[in-house]
Amino acid sequence: MEQPRRITDSFPRRRGPGRPPGRLKDKNKKDKDKDKVQVKVRDCPRAPSQPPPDPALLEMLRRFDLSWEYGPCTGITRLQRWERAQELGLSPPGPVRDALLEHRDNPDVTY
């Protein structure tokens, strides 16, 4: 009678903490990888810098975020939450929607 197969029978056995025997870490390879990453970062186009939003605007949005009367705010943008609250007849503040539409491209305001 055969023993039942285990899921671990499908994988090759390795010695040590996850490394095959006889291999050493190549220190020069690590330095080369760092150089590659730095080059990639330098070559990436940067997003156009936007001026930071007004602190009063951020405070108004924070109060909107923390107000549970407009429903939960996880997983959606502020504008989606505002529109959902409007559809449900919860009367969200109009200045919040105006600010969200005005600063639509700024992620600090949108999310």
C-alpha cells in the first residue's frame, strides 16, 4: 500500500534558509543593482509640481472626511462620497464639492 502524496512532494528540497547549497551572495551584484535603480529613478519623468492647497481648504475637507453623517469614506474619492451623500438626500456641504471640482488634479485634495 502506497503512502498518500503530500503537497511538499511536488517541490524540490532546499538546504538552509532558502538558498541552494554552494551559492554565496555576490556583493558586486548588489552595487550594480543600486546603480541601475538610481538611473531608473533619474530617468523617470516627474509629475508637475502643484502648489500645496490652502490649509483652510484641507481643514474643511478633513471635517467632511470625519463626519459620519455622509456615510463611510473608505475606498472612494471625496467627490464620489459627496455625490453618494447627495443621491441619498443627506445634504452634503456645497463648498466641499466646489473645492473638489476646482482642485480635481491635486491628489492631496481628491483623496
